[in-house]
Amino acid sequence: NMPEPLILKYFMDHTDDPTKDLKVKAKAPLTQFLETVKTILVEKENEKKQAVATGASIKQNTKVINQLKHMRDILERWKITGLNRKLQIKPREWEEVEQADGSK
């Protein structure tokens, strides 16, 4: 479960139906996701440094950092070409928001 705003934005930018799985196989979107993960990782590591400096708890942040590093390592393992990797993002839950025109 990864409710990171940048990952959710990536998901929403690349899906036609936010209630269904997103499968990405093309090079450009995989590279874009890798950059998103790297950006989040830098932010989380900076937050962790600040938390350590102030003596705050870092347990949850450490777990997320490890998950992000794992994703980064998999995506960087080999050059992204052809169909050597696939990204799959599964929505676990969502909220349906009613628009002003009555549509969801």
C-alpha cells in the first residue's frame, strides 16, 4: 500500500479507469515512473534526516524508503528496453466524488 501523492498522480495521469489495474510496458512511461520514484526517495530521505535531527520517530518513513529503494533497484537493474519489465499498479480503494454536473 503506497499512498504517495506523486505515485497516485502518475497513476491518474496514465489510466483511463482509476478503478482498474494500470499495466505499463513502454519505455517512456517506465522511465517516467523511475524518475517519480527517485524524486519521492530524495524527499523521504530528507524527511528522515530532519526527523533524526529532531529525535522524531522514523519507523514508518524507513519502511517507505525501503519500498521505494526496492522499486528503484528493480527498474535500474537492466536497461529499460523491449518487454523486459512491466509495471503494474493496483488501486486498493478510492473515493467517488460527485461533480457539479452530477456525474461521478
